[in-house]
Amino acid sequence: MLNLLEGFDLSEKPRRDAKTIHLLTETMRIGFYNRAKYLGDTDFVQVDLPKLTSKEFIKPFRDVINLKRATPSKDLGVDIVTRPEGSETTHFSVVDAQGNAVSNTYTIEALYGSQVIAPGTGFLLNNEMHDFNMNPGVTDTKGLIGTTPNLIQPGKRMLSSMAPTIVLKDGKPFLVTGSPGGRTIINTVLQLIVNVIDFKMDVQAAVDEPRIHHQWMPDTLEIERALEGVVPDVQMLGNQVRLVGAQGDAHSILIKDGKKDAGVDHRTRGAAAGY
């Protein structure tokens, strides 16, 4: 941090001035980012202390400091910050060498599901039961649905938003997709398919494209922040809008001209693997 500050004349700035505080803040942010990235017990890990304490190492960080605006810590640490793995619904898409395709969305609902393990199985049972109507006959503007089709009944499966999808072309798998995300699953899959088929996007662009979600009730349109620029125009059309950070986790595979292309959803910690 002291090496970084050598590039600035602190003596010209009042100690309690906002610009001084800002520069010290940026210096601390950069220092602690590098601490998190490189430092550990040198009995166990190799730490290049001469490099880390050199004038050359810190220069690129000094050069990108904006004296008029704070650097978001998550942007500075984009190479090491990971999102937590979801505790509920998961989706994966698979295509093998023979062209067999699997789109699998599964869930135990809330954390640890029902917290019950069937004897001899080793896996947790879900607690999807609360996806049945909890208040029969009561449908409100907050999203509670109490209509007859989803009333609880022995042997009956509850309403679900899971939508593992395989799109066929000429009878063969063309697009394998799906997502976790509760009710947003349906709209995530909808937009992925529209992006590929109607907007002719490659599968990675289709996954990356910002998403929206409307579920009838509540009467609110959720828009990912990357689409923030269209919000005023959408509101002018009478929509109630709420900005959200991220929607879904739509890891997908496109099979085209005998080639398999993966669309990795960078909203989460997912990845693609091939053979």
C-alpha cells in the first residue's frame, strides 16, 4: 500500500478531505484484495514476497485508480470472488458422443429438504409439499395461488416450475436447457429458446442475454440490472418494474452441424466440461 501511495503527493491534500479519504480507501481496497489473493503460511504455500513488495507489481493498480469514483470491490476481485452454490434447485444439461441428451432439473426445495432420509438410501427427501395450495380458495395479488387444480390430494404431485427442456430439430436434439430459480425457471427457459431460435443468437450469447420475469401476480416486471437502460420506456407502457441482480442458471448445450456448443451461465458458479 505504501508503494502504491508513492505515486501521489499526499502532503498537498488536507488529512480530512474527502479526496484524501477516497485515495486511502482505494489503497486499502487494493491492498486487502492482494492479501486475500496471495498471502498464506509460507510453510505451506509459496509466496513471492519480493514480487508483491516491488514497485513494479503495484504500478498497474495505481494506474487504474479513479480519483473521482470508488472502484467496486467485486469488480476488482472478479478473478477470485465466487458465488455460493445454491442450496435448493439444480440443473444440468448433458449430451453424449452418440447424441443422447439429458436435461435434468431437480430440487429438495428448502435447505436439507424435509430433513428426512429414507432408510438405506442415503439421500434426503424433499419438502415440496408446501407447493400445494396452503390456503384453498385464496388467490391474491401477492402471488398466492389457491385455485382448485393444485389442491392437496393423496398420490397427487404438487405444482412445480421446473422446466427441463430438450428442443428437437428433425427429430434430433437441437437445444438442451433448463434452470433453477423457482417461478423464474419458466421465463428463463422461455427466453433462452427465443434467443436461440428467433433472435439467432449463439448459445453463449443466448445465456448471457439479460432476462426479465413476470408471473402474473404480483403485477411486477422484474428486470436484470443489465437492462436498466430500457426501464423508463417500459414504465411508460404502464409496467411496474423492479430491478434484480440475476435470474436463473441456464446452462445449455446447442447441437448444430454435428458440433456441441456449451452456454455457461456466468451468473453463478457453473461450468462446462467436454471429452
